[in-house]
Amino acid sequence: MLIRLAGPLQSWGLTGRFARRDTHSRPTKSGLIGLCAAALGLPREEPLGELAETVFGVRADRPGTPLRDYHTVGGGTCPLRPRDLITDHQRAAKARTAPAPDGPEPAPFGRAELDSWYGSPKHVTADPASGALVSGQVRRHALITERWYLADAAFLVGLEHPDATLLERIGHALEHPKRLLWLGRKACPPSGDLALGVVPGTLREAFETHALLPDAVSHDGEPPRPVTGVRPWAWIESPRPLPGVGPLSDQPVRFGADGGVHSLRWETRTRVTIAPHARGWDIIL
């Protein structure tokens, strides 16, 4: 099953946390399986089964350019939200005494504003004095985060499995998804066709016999690059550790609200030569 991952931005995090969210240089298996699971409409806690057993490979038709986004969260004047009363009794107390915008009377909920008050709702804990739920990290200034993306990248991804029916079902779901699809993060919607069909052979053979993706050929004003005879990098999963095979901790075990569980898998990095008779593409960009 061949899948096209292209868009203005992509972000495939491996070790990112709130303050710094990284991106891998290429799509991860966990990210791709998550994309397919969303398209199929699987519940977050649903066992992945055969979906996680597929053999994963990716060809970098256009590696893209790393892009850093300076991002701030909170700070300034923040309107109160319903969850503020639930997770932070200090805010609830202030809401009861906050003046209305046009007078001294307390403002109705949703209209009161607190200056320079931000509490991270992801860290909820019990107040040691009252036992009430409060934000575990309350800050009076904006939180600064660093987020990384791949700009103008295009990847040809392959999933290999002996059950062609499973692959066809994944392809149909990618073109008729039950949930919104993202290229790693919600700020990164895909562009054009995703599912490019089921083809025979191994992942390496598929990468060698299909031309570069058309939107990965050139930028405006640049001379066209050849679509065959070139040697892009490809990373292909190995079923077992072998000499020269590197480990990567992106094998999904399960997804969940806590971020899920992953294990190690192994992959080889190699250059593939696109054959002169490689198949072209008739896809929506």
C-alpha cells in the first residue's frame, strides 16, 4: 500500500514535550499508524492488531526544510472558561469577586477576565490545604514553547502486509476518513491524494518502480528535476535486528490519552535508484 504524505507543514515528533516539540526528519511508523487508525475510526484505546504488524517504509522524495516556530501560550488577559472553576478553586474564588465590565457588580461567568493569569490544565493536582482540584503548574506569565516542523516536504510511504484486503481497507479509509487527518500535528493538514493504491512486490521494489511524486519535483522558478534515475533516501523496516540496522522507538503498542506506549523496531537506510521505466502518477496535488 503506497501513501503520499505532502503538505505545507509536517511534524513527526519522537521525544517532544510541551516546552520543546521536535520533529523527526521523516514520518514515523507511530505517526502513520495513528493516521490510518484515525481514518478507520478506531477508538483511541482500541488494540491495533494487524495495523501495527504491517512492515513500514518511507522514501524521501522531498526531505523538506526544518522550520522553527516561536510559540507562546497564555499570559495577558485571559477570559475564564468552565474548566477553570473545576480545576482551580483560586480562579473560582476570583470569579466570584471579579467586577463586571461596566460596573462594580460581579460579572456573569464567561465575562470575567483575569490579568496575567495562566494555569496549565494538563497538570491537575489536589490542593494540600483544601483537597480541591487545582492546576499543578500555575504561572502568571506566558509559557514559551519551541515547535519544529518540516516545510514543503513530500514522502512516499509504504505499508507491506500479506493480507491485501487489509491494505485496500486502509487505502479506502484514507480517502474516506471517519476522522480528520493530520501529518503528525493538528496544524498540519495533508494536501491532495493520500492513498495511491496497492501494488505487488516488496517495499524496496515499490520504491524503485515508482517515479518521484510530482509535487516533489521542483520549486517555482527552478528547472525541473528528473523523476527517474535519481537516488532518494529510503528507510525500510527490518523484521529483526541485523548488522547495520538501526533501532527506532516508534513501534506503536497502544495509543491512549496519556500519549500511548511504543517499543523498538529496526530499519535500514539505503538509497534507491528509481528505474527508467518507473510508473508515473495521476493524482490530485
